Amino acid sequence: MKVDFWLLSRDPAERVVAMIAERLLAEGARALVVSDDAAQREGISKALWEAKPQAFLANGEAGGAHDAHQPILVSESCEPANGASACILADGRWRSETLERDRFERAFLLFGEDGRDAARSAWREVSAKDGLERSFYEQREGRWVKVA
């Protein structure tokens, strides 16, 4: 499993989620986007629908009748009802259950400056597990750069 840590500075989580989700879908993967914040979930869904002028990133809020068919499922929990292979933790809160039972092939933790300490703790937790790969990304001059 691969765990990516993304430090948000310029772009909001909603925009970064759309960017990551677009790449995942292009690779044939499904995504689960997790946030405890209902307003953020709504903003993420809107950003996904408006991601591209000529297209959109189809998504749905978890708990509907068609969860299993959603390429991107937006939820408050880490239950991949859509068979997602990737989990995007959009609210900056690390959830250890993303590492359980090979639930996901990849996880993304998006966090801001105020979430650095929590992200460091998550980094240490991931480091302590065998077989996990981790990376750290930040924005530099408007581009995402892998720094670790």
C-alpha cells in the first residue's frame, strides 16, 4: 500500500481532491473521499462535478441506493461501498482504519499547516508498518512536488 501526504498551501482541499480523483479515474481506479465535515463533502462533490468545463467527475454521497456504482464516493466513513482502491482523506484527519485488512491500495492525507503535527504522527504510524510506502508532497510555485 502507498500512503501520500499532501500539504495544502495554495489550493483548497476541494480542488486537490478533484485533481487526484481525475488521475485515479484515468488509471481505472475508484475513489472514496472521506470528510467529517458535511459542508466540505458538499463542496467536494460540487468541485468534482465542475472539475472540467467539457466534462465532470461523476460522484455521489454515500448512503444512496447506487453507492456500488459510483466511481467516486463521498463519505464520512472509510467504508468503500463502491469498491474503491484509493481513499482520499480530505479533512486532514488520519484514520488508521485505512491501513486495515488491505482495504485500499492507496491513501491520500490532505492537510494544512494547522494539521502538520497530526500528519507527523500519521507519518510515524505508517513508517512503523511493514510493506507500506509513503510520500510527501507540497506545492512550490503552483506545482505539486514530491519532497520525501
